[in-house]
Amino acid sequence: MDPMKPISLMTTIHKDVTERLVKINPNLANQAKAVLEINKSERHIRGGLATKEKYMTISGTNTRVTKRY
């Protein structure tokens, strides 16, 4: 590993939640896994809404997307 390359915080947090938490608190790890799965299944929707909002802003349409996940 390159010592000059910064470690991604999100990677570290994800690793903690998915691997290390199982050893510390299996029940909490199962709950966290459920939340991560929901987030994973919905992130394409949030990305699509963000892209839609971006292009609406660029085109000058002031209508804001009101439903956010």
C-alpha cells in the first residue's frame, strides 16, 4: 500500500460495519446489514433524482424535485 495515498473513510466505515462488527456485536451487525442493503437497493433512485435535478437547474427550470429518498 502506498503510504502517501489517503485511505478512503467510506471504505473503512463499510469494512467496519460489514466485517468487524460481526465479531463485536452480531445482532447489531445484522441490523446494519439490513440498512446497507436498503441503501444499496435505493441508491440508483437517488442518483437518478439528483441527475434530474441537475439538468432541470441547468435548463433553467426552477421546479425542484420534492420527493427525496
